[in-house]
Amino acid sequence: MSGKGPERFTKATLPRKTCVACGRPFAWRKKWSRDWHEVKYCSDRCRAIGSAKPLTARPTKA
């Protein structure tokens, strides 16, 4: 096995991204291997927060 197989990653060299919702860095996971380029959120909680429509303030009567 002299370098002819797929590239191997150690925990320190895994690809990283920053979560769009919370801004925290997160690392590649095997379950994201097919669609890593589409992953934006680090968790289901952040995905729920990030996909929610922002609340708009109603104008107050003066």
C-alpha cells in the first residue's frame, strides 16, 4: 500500500467549514462524504435556525 489508494485523513487534517448559523467551525464526517460541498450547518439545530425566516418588526403607531 504505497500511496495508490484514496487519500487518508487524520483527525487533524480533516476538511473544515464554518457553520452559517452559529459561526463555529466543524469538520468533515463520513455521512457527509457524498454531499460535503452542500453542507452548510454543523447540526440539525443550526439547520432549523438557519432555514427559519427571520422575524420582521412591525411598525409601531406613534
